[in-house]
Amino acid sequence: MVRNVFEAIEKYGHDEFFKPRVTEEFQPTDAPAGSPEKIAVLAKRVELGLPLWHPEDRADYNGLTGAVRPRD
């Protein structure tokens, strides 16, 4: 079991010269930052060797609503 990034490097090595490749799978997402959906998109991009950030990814929270908890 790998517990941190240093153990992962020791076990699997690293690629200092990695260059992400842009393919047709590299599409923007409208998922807001920090959401489970955005995290899943970022994980998939890493798995596919794509760039992490798309220039057309959602950059704000406009138009979103969230749950409001009443004050105690």
C-alpha cells in the first residue's frame, strides 16, 4: 500500500519530462470547483494523460444554488 507521494515515487518512479497530450477526449466541464463531479473529471484526465485544466472549464459559481442551513 502506498501511503504518500514519496512512497509512490519510490515504488513507481516519476517522469520529470511528462507532457500531457491533447486528444478529442479533452473536453471542458461545467462542474464547479471542489465538486465530486469536477474531481472525477480531473482524475479521469490524469488517467488518460491529458492536461489537468481545460481553458473552458467552469471558472465561477454563477447560476449555482446550494443548501442553506438556518442559524441556531
